[in-house]
Amino acid sequence: MAYSLQGATGAWEIVVGLEIHAQVVSESKLFSGASATYGGEPNAHVSFVDAGFPGMLPVINRECVAQAVRTGLGLKAHINLVSRFDRKNYFYADLPNGYQISQFAHPVVGTGVVEIELGDGTIKEIGITRLHLEQDAGKSMHDQHAAKSVIDLNRAGVALMEIVSEADIRSPEEAGAYLRKIRQIVRYLGTCDGNMEEGSMRADVNVSVRKTGEAYRTRCEIKNVNSVRFVMHAVEAEALRQIEVYESGGSVTQETRLYDPARGETRSMRSKEDAHDYRYFPEPDLLPLVLDEAWVAALKEKLPELPDEKRARFRDDYGITFYDAGVLVAEQATADFYEQVAKGRDAKLAANWVTGDFFAALNRSGNTIETSPISADGLGELLDLITDKTINGRIAKDVFEAMLETGDRARKIVADRGLTQVTDTGAIEAAVDAVIAANPDKVAEYKSGKDKLFGFFVGQVMKAMAGKSNPAIVNELMKAKLG
């Protein structure tokens, strides 16, 4: 069922397009040799080119172009072998040249498509309009001095990929799913770290509303939204605002707005500029960017396995559910960890442990895959002990917790604590007999038809044997004795 918002005049459809700004992973900036590393002392990573000194000429960074092409290939988009840089003219204190070098009419990457998955399992395609390269601006800070603003140009000139979607998004959920998918793809490719908290990825959100079947109405752009959750909230807040404007008899003005997460609302920032306001013209200091087809083909050949393909392979090769495969491929590190654990083992058991106890332990401790006290090899060893019946599933959970606490290997913990599973049929049978003898009333109830009591008997045996008895043998013997 299509998503809609209800107003006084009935249902309204949301129309959304996202412009995602993804900082390119590279050692130096787009047009200078200054470091592109995040952080550092203010204005420590600034060249004469970044600072806009007279006579300084930009020189294109080959690796930044390669990263843009890799991203385009990952988005299944058309790579333009000839593209061009333009000057986008506007004045702001953190833009030393008074213009931004960007791509407008002739981007390096053209149309593509991304598949997103929604909560109900629905797969939807979102079109990509283009991906273009541009340089970032610096950072203005207005809270460092009582009467002055200060400028940090460390970010000025850092390479950005602007990934522009078609207006195919129709709900906050779809907007969130799309942003997560783009983030996942660029992280797999290694072209952007996707760190939204540090500003490495941020989104401009274009929102309009309409009645079903209508042409597009006026859109507003919410600038620099820096989390998936805030993007989703901004879409709904702005849509509701526009519906209220229309239903009160007003009209929506095209403008740029900001999202205030504390109030859950958008507020006006400035009137929305059109392309002619920026006076675009070809960048005179840069030749057109001409790519060799063989070079592009070589980049394509070396692309890593991307999330959608990896998910399908996990499902097919390991026999796990499509849902579990999706969870496991969400991050490259998680997928690699799982494959190490599953190699040569029961892949479904490995998936259950990684997505269950292991993920829960990471969440509790605040650890990541990289900082986990349990390695993939260590978890695999624990699964080996379950498979060869050295320990049962109940004891395995205790061993796992001990591994977290001590950092010891599973075999050492089992040996040191005497946790080896009891498979001696005689010992188990004695425990079964003892439990049956101690509970004649429960035996009578079970034989009168209360089948659920079977679990009680098994539990008593496991308790008597400190959880170390083989559950399969306990079940088999108990059924025989009670039957």
C-alpha cells in the first residue's frame, strides 16, 4: 500500500529526491596537494590553491577521479568518458575564491539505479540522475568569539561526490533506506567512509507534496542533514508543513530550509537559487576531463563484491535466509567475519551465533568487530566444540560469556572448568531414573495427557547434571522411560 499523509482535504503523496554529498577517500584534496585528513589544527591542511591566492592554478587529483568512477560503477551508472568542470559562483566567507569548482552540465557519471529494500521485504528501484565531482567549502564557526566569526579552511578543496537521485522516493522509510544503501555501497567500495557524524556524508533533501495523479508541485530543499534518522524526520516534518500551507489556502515558495531536530521542524534559511543565479561557466583553468575506456574497464575489473551480490551468494552458498544474509552483509567487516567463522563449518549455526549472541555481546559492550575480544577463529573454535559434541548448546553459551570476560580460547575454558559434555548413557540414565522417582505426581500427570511436562523432566535432569549432559540422549532416555 502506497504511503501517504492525511490532511483535512484527504491523502497527500510525498515526493522526495536526495542529493548526497560524499567525501572522497583520498590522501590529498581535489585540486591541491594539501592533506584531506579529517581534523587537525585549524587551517593546518591548507595550500595556496585552497586559500584562493592569486595566480594559483588547480591540478586535478587522478585518484579522486578514479574514486568517482568506482562509485559510478557501483551504482550501475553510465560513465561519461568526457566530462567538464564549471565554476559555480557565489560569495561566502568560507569560500576563498568566491566560486566553487564543480560539474554541472557534463558530470563524470550519468544515470544509474539503486535497489532498496523496505521493511515489508518490498524491493524498489531508485534512479540516479548523476554523480559529479566538486570541491568542498571551508567551515564557518560563530561560537568561538563574542563578536567575530572564525574560518577553518582545512575542509576547503576536499573532494566531494554529489550523488543526485531522481524524485522516486515516496516516504520517509524509502528516504532512509536509500541513504543507508548509498552509504553501504560507498563503504564497500572504499570511496567514502560514510561517517555522517564527521560530515563525510550529508544529504540535501528535496521535498514536495501533491494529490495522487497531479503533476509535481513546488519543492523545498532541506540542507545538510547529517543522519539517516534526521533525514526521515525532515521528510515528514517538511511534508506536513507544506500540506498545512496548501490546506490553509497558501502556496509553497521554493526555498532552502534547515531541519531543527530539537523541535522536529524545518525553518527557512534563504530563497532557493536556480542554476542561473550561480552564473555557471566552464572552468577556464582546467581542460575537459577525458577518460580512457581501458582505464575505466580496469577499474571495473578490480571492484570488490558489492552488497547485493554478496547477499545473494551468502543465501545460495551457505543456505541461510535472505534476511540473515542481509544482516550479515550490512557492513564489509561483518561479512568477512561471518565467512571466516562459517568456512568449513555448519553455515546456519555460524549465522545464528554471529547474528545472535555475538552481535548482542558487541552491543552490550560497545565494541565493534575490530575491537571484539572474540575473533572469528575463536568463535569458530567454539562452534567446533558444539559440532563434535564436546559441549552442548547450553554450556556453549556459558563458555561464550567466559570468553568475553577472560579473552581465553574456548578449548581452554572447557578444559579448565571441566565443562565437557557427559555422553555416558549409564550416568544419564541414572539421573533420568532419579528424577522420575522423585516426581511420581508429575509422572502421573504426564501419563494422563499433560505432555508439556516432558520439558520439566528434561530440565530437572539437565539441572542435576549441571547442564553437561547430552540433551539428545536425555530426551531419548526420558521418552523411553515415561513411555
